[in-house]
Amino acid sequence: MIIKQIRLSQQSKEKLSRLKGKTGIKNWNVLCRWALCYSLSEKTLPTDIPITADSNLEMSWYTFGGEYGEVYEALMKAWCIEMGLPTDDRTIEKYFMLNLERGIAHLCGTGFIKNIQDLLKLAEE
């Protein structure tokens, strides 16, 4: 398990709330999974900025990953290796959070996602 509890920034929570409204997806964890994968697909390092986990949006690793938690952990390790980063727990946790926050920002900032069909089209690319 990469991290026991995931807490997002207030800004990310607000973005996810808007995305929930647009797509009709009701669960935070589903949107967070999409955001993480979207960010990882960019194949670049996210900006290394401090993340203020100041929202009340918190979920356990199991809630985030569900039955595929090990897959998300393996994706993060593989991404770290591809980026030339160490695969120690601290580094993986740091870049998990940075990718998650970046993915949320990018999903919500595209202006493209107006409904669930737009999100599915994005996944096909």
C-alpha cells in the first residue's frame, strides 16, 4: 500500500465536485483513479510543489484502489522507474500525490469534459 489515507487539497476537492456534477460520477475514488491515470499518461514529472491537504475529502488506500490497489501501486512503481526515480515508499507516496493533484487539475482544466461521454472519449486517446 502506497499510503494509508489520502487527503486532497481544498482546490482539488472543489474541482472534483464540479467534475462530479458534469459527469454524474458519484464516487470521489473513481474520479481520482481517472485523474491519476491521466497524469501518469503524460510521461513527465509533475511540478514538485507542496500539497496542502486542507480539505475534508479523505479516503483510505483501499477506497481509492479497491480490488485493484496492487495494480495502482505497480503503476506508480513502474512510472517512478521510467522517470529515473527511486522506488522507496516516501518517493512513491510523494509522486502519487503530485500525480493525483496534477491529474485532477488537468481533467478539470481541459474545458473538454462536459459529461461522462467526454470523459470516456478522453480515455480512448
